[in-house]
Amino acid sequence: MKTRIFNNWRTSLLGAFFLLISLLLVFYKIIAWGEFIAFLPTIFGLLYVRDTIFKINPKE
């Protein structure tokens, strides 16, 4: 699990960023806990997905 997170650091960093932002929004009561919990599968999905969504294909 650690290797997957560290080898695919771009999506893991994006997931950690979303987690931090959503926790701040809950702390300042901009969103409710229900909205935070609804967003958690997206955050956890970004932590474990591969970086294939960030690869740029060279132009041919």
C-alpha cells in the first residue's frame, strides 16, 4: 500500500490536498459532515489510483 501511494505521488498529493481542503471547509462550517462523508470515496480513490490520468502523450 505504501509503495502504491509513494510511486503514484501525483494523485496521492491531489487526494491529500482535497482531504485537507474538505476538512477545513467542515471546520469553518461551510459544508456539513454529510457532504464531507459523501466526498470521501473520491478522496480515497485518488489516494490509491495510478498516475495514468496525468501522463501526457507526445504529439506525433
